[in-house]
Amino acid sequence: MIRSLYQNALTMYIRPIESELSYKLGAPVKLDVTSAIDVDHQNELNNIVSLSKANLLSPRQAFGLMLANDIMPGLTVEDSDINLLNKKNTTKGGENANDNQNNQP
């Protein structure tokens, strides 16, 4: 709620600046204030985690978004780590990875 109020207050001042810069430069200008509103990237990180848990993002895509948005900038992940995460995400609800081996003739 406080972030929303802060964003609305900033927007009131940012729109005229965008308009003036667009007019003077002759090209559309869009200012991004997310770094001022979400300083610790908590909102972005929560969105990425939610999308990953819903299987809408692969681990590689989630990692790419975190790198692109400077969330956890020192984080490095090996391909073997990504492969391990992908294997964990392939089982369906109620199944174990061993179930397929036990049911084979």
C-alpha cells in the first residue's frame, strides 16, 4: 500500500518531465522508477518466484531475469545446477521420480 502511494506521488512529477523530454528530444521518453520504488528488488523477486513455482518460468529464465534486473548480482549458476533443477520440476503432483522405475516390467 505504501509503495503504491509512493509510486502515485512520483508519477505526478514524472509525467511532466517525460512529456517535456519527449517534446525537446523529438522521441518518446519513458522514465523507469522501479529502482526508486523497489530498492531491494523484493517485489521483482517475489514475482519471479511465483512464476517459477507455477511452472510459467523455467529455472534458466528465472535466473536470466534475476541477472537482467541486477537481483543477486554476484550469483553464478552452473549448467549442472540448472539441469538438476529441471529434473526436479519434471515430476507431476503425487508422483516420485522412483515411481516410473517401479512400474516398468
